[in-house]
Amino acid sequence: MPHIALVSALHALALDEDMPPLVAALVREGAQVSTPCWDDATVDWASFDLALLRSTWNYVERIDEFRAWTRRCSRQTRLCNPPEVVDWNTDKHYLAQLHRAGVPVVPSRFVEPGEDARVALQHFLMGTVTSLSAGRAVPFDQFVIKPSIGAGSRDTARYRCSDALRALEHLSRLVGVERRSALLQPYLASVDQQGETALVYFGGEASHAFRKGPLLRLDSALVEGLFAPEEITARQPGADERALAAAAYAAIPFETPLYARIDMIRDDKGAPVLLELEMTEPSVYFRHAAGSADRLARLLLARCNG
């Protein structure tokens, strides 16, 4: 009987709605299942045949510790996804690499620690930003600031261009006080009506998709918990969204990952663009896709035996 660890975090386990259906599916397939926390020093990771990252949602403030743990864990058992994938995927600079590979992405401007936040924001707010997806100037009157290493919309906020002072305080704290890279992106208004489309891949094959409602409200406080509550419904992706997801997946610079979630929104011309490619601990919302937990469970057992 293979023993599989579905890795979580102390305050995340009760919030992870993907955990119960996946545990049940693995048990039906004949596996023994545990749900240890990644930062529990008493866990013997060598006792597991495979460890699957599921809801390790407190890693953002402890990124170096988390990355070091993935290396230790991978030396003792098979870790999915592996450390090199985690290193690459926990930092949104990967968007620039995917753009260079020809994947249409949301227009993005990175601001690095040590940069003058005021100058960077002024340049960004000059009225347009060059679209990475279409090679043209895209006008915007609202924008988003987020950390390059972040999860669950924590430390992410939406601003009007006229609210530059408050935005500057946010950006200055990230790149100045906290010495974190930050990301500036135009707010694409289509998300307010259409939301995001998230397409999930298991083992190289498209599994299912769902809609994520808009998360960022103007003038709202920053997220203080592990993640911002999300409005999730089932969705059938369009052919153009499937094509974008396939292109993004094909551009992943690693061997076929166990899982990936590709989040897309539509730009001002209606074309889908990549918002995020999540391969670290993606929520996949099994309840919106019958049989999806069983598909992942069988794939996990095949990895144990492979």
C-alpha cells in the first residue's frame, strides 16, 4: 500500500477544500494518506512514497525556508512538483520568460529592490504600457500592484491612476522597506464581467476548467489571511483559451509537471492573455469537475510505481 503525503500548513489544512475529495479518491485507489505540514520538523519524509504539495500557503513570508525544505524533502522522497519547478514558479519573473517564448501575457513591468519606486511608478503611469501580447500601446485608467513572490492575492491591490500617492506608498514598502520585487500591471476591465478562466492540466493532459470571479476591489484593504476568498463556478473554456493554455504549457522549461493551472483573462481586444501559471500549490476545485480527483489519484499512484 503506497503511502502518500498531501502536504499542507497548520492554518491552511481546514481551509483546503481540495483535500477531502483527493484523500477519498486516493483511499479508493488503495493508498494510505497523510496530511503533514511542510514546516513540521517531526515529520519523517522518507516514510512516504510520494509527497504532493497541496496547501502550503504560508510559504510566501518564508520563501527561503520553504525552498530549502523542498530540497531536503526531495532527497528523502519523490516531491511533486520538484524543487526546480518550485524555484522557478514561485517568482512571477517567469512571465517574462514565457513572453520571450511567444506566449501572450498580461502587460507587466517589474520593479526591483533598490529601484526608485517614485520614478518607476511615474514611468508606468505616463498613460500607456507596451503590451507584451500584442506589441501595441494599451491605455489604462486602473492598475494593479503585486509582489513578484506572492500567493492568494496577499499584498496585491488595485488602484486608479489618479490615486498615485497611495499606490506609491504600497510600492515603496514592497521594494524599499521589505526589499521585495514588485509587479505593475494594467487592470484589464474584462475581468469584472467575465472573470478569469483557469484551465487545469494533470500529467500533461488538460483535465478541467473553471471560472474565477473578480478578486480585487477598488479602495479595499489588503488581504490579511492566507488568501482572498474566491467565487468559483464551472466553465467550458473557448477554443482560443485552450490554444493559449496549450502554448503556455508547452513553454514550461521542465519535464511534464504533475499538475499545472493556467489562469487567463481577456485583453481590451477580447483576446485571452496569460495572468498566471501556477505549478506550486494550485487550488484545482475538484467539486466543479466530476472525476477529476480520481484522475489525479490514479496519476499519483502511477508516479509512485514509475
